[in-house]
Amino acid sequence: MHDRRAGKKSEMSNQQERNGKQANQEPDREVDESLLRGRMANIGQKLLVLSGKGGVGKSTVAANLAVSLASTGKTVGLLDVDVHGPSIPKLMGLEGRRPEMENQHIVPIHAAEKLKVMSIAFLLDSASDAVIWRGPLKYNVIRQFLKDVDWGQLDFLVVDSPPGTGDEPLSVAQLVGAPAGAVIVTTPQDLAVSDVRRCVSFCEKLSLPVIGIIENMSGLICPHCGETIDLFKSGGGKTLAEEVHVPFLGQIPIDPRIVESGDAGTPFVEQFGQTEAATAFARVIDQIVKPQKQNKQPAHVNVVMENVKMKIAIPLANGLLSMHFGHCDQFALLEIDEATKTIVKTELSSPPGYEPGALPKWLNEQGANVIVAGGIGQRAQQLLAESGISVVVGAPVDTPENIATAYLNGTLKAGDNICDH
């Protein structure tokens, strides 16, 4: 007898494969990199909401942060890059919505006048569909969400990432460009805090500034007597922030109405704006928005940005771009004047001998923050991203000067990544 469930699963898998292949094919490679940079340049500040482990209420925090920012008059985008467990549409009451296409660009869902939302869930046939994708497909679909979604001018882009330090947060950190920072969510208990330490280390390796740490589920306020009950201890987030020398943004107490509003698809801060938890969100927002009001980045962001100059690294074989990143005999290191988009200086350097992880470390030591290559494997891309180096693949064989100039002018013709096995 024919198994209809098996047939349905097969059809679902085929559809996901087609979606994945579609995500892997960029329709206009000639302007791809330029379009991505242009989209990101229209966004004032990117906030990556991260957590070291699941179950800390990260998505709830991300959704309510975005709503709170929009309520202050800021124009906000909320991007859900949790490919395997997207929950933002549910929290925002947007389940079942479909984005429209306009001039070959995706129009994000408008949750409010000042708030736009995008999630992989909007593209699935059913809320019960499972996305079965490996790293390269997830990278490409996240790139499309940043490049092909018509975000317009935004004051903030809030990015809800899955827990941990895997493909999704790594891809976003690699692609969004500056200014960007991480808002890290934890709960007070030691187990969650120890995982958040790894999250802070992840940000340090990517040169991603930490805007601050939020301690969620920080005590339950008794509705009868008003006393606070520390269900999961208290103060772990603040102690960690002091330990790793990053700002502590505040404690958000447990409130059963947060769960109720999430299930109902109504952001908590909209429905219960006078509660202690909503007030805590407001204090967090004030610390994030205040530097923007003063027309400057937080001090810890400025320190990072002031010392960064663009240096493009290009692997060479016989003086031209090498199609295989790991098989080059030299690297061209080109210092760039970003104001005029011109090459200031070109140096040729011999890379170290082959050893896993040696090239990304060496390139970071040379001061490179962009690499343009013909082919480069996914593992090497991850290691480069961890060193804070943006990666462009599929470049044609040419001189390093021509390749760098095309990259700067947005005319680089990117083809397939021949090392993407």
C-alpha cells in the first residue's frame, strides 16, 4: 500500500531542496556584493541578539526589543535567522503571512508603521515543515535576507539568532558589516552563564563589539505580596558582565503575562507597558538608544571602528588570482582608501606552510579584513569569519589590482565557488 505520509515527506524534502538550490543561485552576480553593501549601509545599527544556550527567552527578548525601539520612533527591522526553529512570526502574531515581491526584491512584512519583519517561516508551506539544510545553504539564505529584502532606511536591524555559535550567527556577523554589536541574553543560573562566556568569546574572535548582557527570567515577583522569588538565582548576568568587562543592560523579571502575550502573538511591552518587566525593557532600550541620540556609537564600538582600515587579501598563482585558496604561492595585500575607493599600497607576501587554520590566522596577523578568492571551502570561510575577515568567492582570474578595483566599484563578476563541495 502506498504510504501517503512518506510521499508527503518526500515532496516536502524535494521542495526544501528546490528552495535551497534557489537560495544558492544569485540572479545578478555582477551587482551582488555591491547590493549587499548598499543595503547594509542604509541601516544605522545592527543588533545581533545572541545566547549561549536555548531556553533563555532570547527570541522573546529580541521581539520585545524591536517593538520597544519602534515605540520610541525609531525605524526598525526584525530579522529571524533561526532557520530550524523560527519563532518570531508566532511572537509577533504574523503566522501565515507571505512577503510580496517588488522589482525582484522581497518586501518584508510590516508589523507596525515603524517595524518590518522577515523570517524563513514566511516562506514555508506549513508551520510544521522542518528545514533540513546544511551550512552553505543556510549561509546563502541569510545572505539573501540581507541583500534581497528591501529593508529601506532603518535606524536599527534586530537579528534574532539561534542559540550557540554556529552557522547562523557566524554568517550574520560576517555579512552585516559595521556598525554592529551583540546583545547577549542569559538567565541567572551558573549553567547558562558559563555558556554565555563562550558567546562573549565568539564575539571577541569576530571583532564583534558586545553592546551588553541582559539577564532574563531574573526573579519572579509574587502577584500577592510583591516579594521577589529568585527561581533561577539572581545576579549571574551582572557578575559575568563585570568579569568580561562589558556593559550590563539590566534584569528582566519573570512575568507569566510574557508567556501569555507570546502565545497570543501580541508583544508583551505593547499589552502590558506599565509592568515591572516592561519597565525593565525600557531601561535596556534607553541604554541602547542613548548613544544614538548623541550621534555617536557606544565607546566600546568606537574603539574598534577607529582602528580598522580596509585591507584586501587576494591569493595568487603566477601573479594572477589563484582559483584554489589553499594552493596559492603568494598573497597580494592591498591597503584601501575607503573614501576614494582607491588602492593606496600593494604588498606581495608568501603565506605560511600548509597547516589547518594557519592561513586565516596569518591573514588576520597581516591586518586583512576582506579576502577575494576564486574557490574556498566552507571550513576555511568559517575560520576567516572567526578572525573578522569578510569573504568574497567566485572571483575571476585577473590581476589583484583589477579584482580589488572591481570589488570596490561593485562590478566584480562573482561566479561559482569551485571549492564548495
